[in-house]
Amino acid sequence: GAGVSQTPSNKVTEKGKYVELRCDPISGHTALYWYRQSLGQGPEFLIYFQGTGAADDSGLPNDRFFAVRPEGSVSTLKIQRTERGDSAVYLCASSLVRNADTQYFGPGTRLTVL
Amino acid sequence: AQSVTQLDSQVPVFEEAPVELRCNYSSSVSVYLFWYVQYPNQGLQLLLKYLSGSTLVKGINGFEAEFNKSQTSFHLRKPSVHISDTAEYFCAVRVQGAQKLVFGQGTRLTINP
């Protein structure tokens, strides 16, 4: 079946602009996660959704970052007033609640802020 | 807070040689342990996981890992590597009762013919 998909695969923007990154989880997965992977580092947790609600947003670095999942499926990560330090690969993962230990990752969106 | 340390950023080995990728973690509570692999231009894929029970865990592609609670380690091993094992390997932990994964910084495994 289809895995986790993310669009766009690449996004180049200018400092100060607003961007939206989209994640389509595996069908039927109620849990959805966003991570950020900087060059040469492991992924860092940003936010976790259970259904439509953000159950843990402790990893969001500041209030420029926001994520939504209005219908409990697709999620959008929104970054306002982008900064060069936001450049990274943004990863999305999803899982079943009853098998929450296995998170399935998408290919990521590479964000470059000029 | 939890942390994961992968002691080697790069590991070069010859094809058909054995390999061990080291992972140590720090946590004041019980954790679940994972190894993920990231092949070039692909997403993260689960190799294996330790939840409970036997401390020796077998995963895909001939990899295995052993959980050592006293040494807080979860080293990944393969007795004979192939060129196709060239990838970045990430160790991760998840605290029981929480959902987020905490990753190490990764180990780049390079297989030389």
C-alpha cells in the first residue's frame, strides 16, 4: 500500500517568507508526527497529533512554527517569517495507535531558506 | 530528559566483514529502543526494535542488536555486510508512555569492495 507522502519534496524560499509543508499519512493511521533533520544530525521531534488534536507540541522551537490536522488525516506544518536557521529536512511519520511503537516515515521535504 | 549517543559518526568496512555500530542512551525511566536506516535519497526505515523480553533482537537484512540495561547500550551488529548496506543508521529511544522518538546523530556506514 501507499506509504507516508510529503509535498513538496523541495522548497526554496527567501528569509521572512511564509511556507507550508504537507504530510499525507498512511490510511488509517491516527497518530502523526513531525520531525526536523538538520544536516549531519538525527531527526528532532517537533509535534505529535492523535487524531485532530496536538497531543505533544513540546518540540516546536518557537511561535513561528505551527501545525494543524483539521480532519485527522492530512497535516500541514506552517512556518512564518522563515529564517536561514530553519533550513532542514522536515520529516513526517505516522503510526497506528495500537502499534504506536512503529513509526513509518515519509521521504521528507527539504526546506532551504535563502 | 533522554539522550542518545552514537559513538561513531562514520564506520568504513570491507564487504563481507562484520560490523558493529554503537549506541548508548541516557534515561531515568524505562525506554523502548530502535534502529532506523536511511538509504541514500530515501526515508527512514525501521530495522529492528526492542520493547521487552529477549535482549537479543533480530531485524531485517540480517541485522541484530543486543539491549544491555546495565551498560545502557543497544549496539547494532551484522556478521557480514554487503555493498547494499551502505547507508546512515540512527539509534532512537522512546520513553514508555510517551510517543516521541529521540534520535542519535547517526552513523554513516560505508562498505568498500
